Amino acid sequence: MGRESEEVHLVALSKRMGINLRVIYMDASSPDLTIHDFFNGGEDGTASNEPDIQILYRPGHYDILYSVQA
């Protein structure tokens, strides 16, 4: 108790949906961002190094990050 356990949910989401998920953690106690990747191989056995979805985690809240191309 007293610990956060969202990693289990993120692993399950990534595996079940077959997506590459990148979570960027932002915490006010540190100026650095921490990046965690939950990547899966494709159904044909190929693996990608690019995330399908990126989300920003601030303690207690997630936001979807959209890439903007000019």
C-alpha cells in the first residue's frame, strides 16, 4: 500500500492492444523527464523502435501527446 502500480496496467494495455507505448514521466521534484517504453513485436515477428502512442504522466494524471508535422 502507498505505492503506485500503473506499470502493470500499461504493460497489459500495450500487450493486449499490440501497440508500442511510450510513457514520459514528469515530476515536480526533478527537472528531468523519465521515459519508459512498452514495446511489442509485430504479429509478423518484426519489431518497431517507434512508439504508436505517447502519453505524458504527471502524478495522478495522464495526457496523450500528439506529434505535429509541419
